[in-house]
Amino acid sequence: MKALIIVLDSVGVGELPDAARFGDSGAHTVNHTLEASGAQLPNLARLGLSRIPTVEISGPGQVHGFFGRMREVSPGKDTSTGHWEFMGVQLEHPFKTFHEGFPPEVMDRFEAAIGRGWLCNRPYSGTDVIRDFGEEHLSSGKPIVYTSADSVFQIAAHLDVVPIEQLYDWCAQAREILTGEHAVARVIARPFRGTHPFERAGELRKDFSLVPPPTVLDALKASGAEVIGVGKIPDIYAHRGFTREIHTDDNADGIRKTLDAMRGDFHGLVFTNLVDFDAKYGHRRDPAGYGAALEAFDAALPELMASVPEDGVMLIVSDHGNDPTYRGSDHTREYGMLLAYRPGRSGGDLGERATFADLGATVAEALGAHWDGPGASFWKELA
């Protein structure tokens, strides 16, 4: 039995009922991207995207997949919150954010750990921060530290100034510092290259996550199933619960390596994150690029469907929104997409799921793993 989960990172399907609390009233990543870009998604529409409530995309009267949307019950709209809830971890309190930058007790310890000073230490766009501080970094050798609306401590450094393994070591040291009252969900290495205004080396990005409580991934691994993480997925779960990890450079590489994994001989889960929607287009408020990335995934969808064996399942989900037409440059609080495909099944309506954790519960049941945590499986509805 093979299960495939593909996270279309940030491809939200409309504001959640509590979106106003997050400043996100009216956000709708899919609708606004398609409206602004003119992108066409015929394969996703036929799979069931056209039948998800509020999604304004034309599609056939008959779809061949299962469709629905998922509420996020955890109080957040970031990568870690969404992915942890997918696998059965519902947070009572949001991860801590630092909208004024990190306090002296954090930065003094970081400076002592790396043996040099730092630049910035405030919320910033990832492309803007290297444009504005990159030259000073080149001359001083000091890393650029910044955050965002998410619970992240990000360290940017030029590859000609700070070797990548040294940057990773600095991130690991920051991860040890950022615990307890100053805990952030992720410390992120953000290497860049070239000359002003510089280019991010996204293929070398690395996330250092807090260790989550036990998840469905742990249950799958304990049951003897293979758990193959593709892209940044293993980073998000602090590399817990995986039997194999596969690095990717971009969406196209992620799709290729997902197909390669699915063609192998195994019983278990392939769990993929396609991050370009979020990192390259959502945060940069680029609806044309976002739409083109969606069209590229849509074109690859038939081959991904063909990789699913007769008794297998493919689940396509999203972890939050990042409406590229919305104000600011942060994530948006939206419903998660839910599409499912099983060869030979006619499809149907999965409704509105009460929590992202239904995804993990479903995969656990499908693969025969014991899971008694949050989430209600919809595996029988896919039969």
C-alpha cells in the first residue's frame, strides 16, 4: 500500500471564520491568484478543485476525485502550525513571534556563540533584507538576522563570506538558544549569492525546527511503514518519524523526486512539500508567478496520478494561505485544500473537515498504523 501526500505550500482556499482576528478578512489565495494571473487548471478542476466551496474555477459536472476543505484549529497560519496539525498535533497556544526583533538576552548569547556581531534584527522581507544589508554583510562578515510575522529566527549570509556548513552550525547554535520563553518554531538558514541586489540560494535553505510531540509519522514508522520525506518536510518535524529524506531544489525537482519515490517498491508514505508557491511567489506578492507555478503543477498532475497504484491514495492539501494580491507579505489565515485520488474510484464530497488532523488519521488507518490522537479518518469514504 502506497500513500502520497503533496502539500501545495500556501495554496489556501478562502478565509477561515476567524480570519479577521489575524487581519486576513477577504483573503482567498486560489481565487485571487487565478483572477489576477488568468491561470488555467483543468486537471485540478477535474480532480475536484472546482467543487470546493467558494473556489471560483470552472470545471466539469462530473469530477473523478474526492474534494473538501479543512479547518485549522491551531492558532496560527505558519508552516509549522499547519504541518504539525496535519500529523495530529493541535496547538493550544501559537508559537511565539517577535515583531520588535529578538531581545538582548537572545542576541547577546547568539553573538557570543558565533564570535561576531550581527545586522538588522527586525521583521523584514527575505529579498529586501539582503538588498538593504547585503553590502554591509560583505564588508563586515556579520550575519543578517531577521524575523517575520511567523515564529522564525532567520540568518542570511553570503556564500562567499560564510561557508554553508558554518551557516548551518550558526543555525544549530541559535536553535539551542531559542528555547523556553524565547522558543521559535523554526530557525532558518538563508544563504545568498551574487552581487547587489543579490539572489537567495533557495536550494541550500535549511530549517531547524522545534521537536514536535509524537505524531502520526512516528506511529507509521513504528508500525514498520516506510516514511519518505521530500523537500522541507523532514525539517518541519525535526527529522523525527522518517525512514528516508530527499532534498529538493524547487517545485519541478520536488515533483520529479516524488515520482521517483512512488515508483519504488515500498509500503508506506511519501510526504512532499512544494514550497515555491509560498517562498517565491506568495511572500513576494507575485500573482503571475504564483499562477504559472500552479499551471506547472496542474500539467504534472496526470503523471502523479498515474504513479498511484490501484490500492493506493494521493492526497493534495495546503497548510495555510499566502494570497499574492493581499496587503503586506505574510501568510493569510485560510482553509486548507483537500483533494484525494484513488484509481478506479468515482470520487465524492468529503465536506468540511473539523481539523487538519483528519489527514494524519486517514493516512494512519490506510497504512494500518495505530493512532489514537486527534483527527477523524475519512479513509472509509475513499473506498
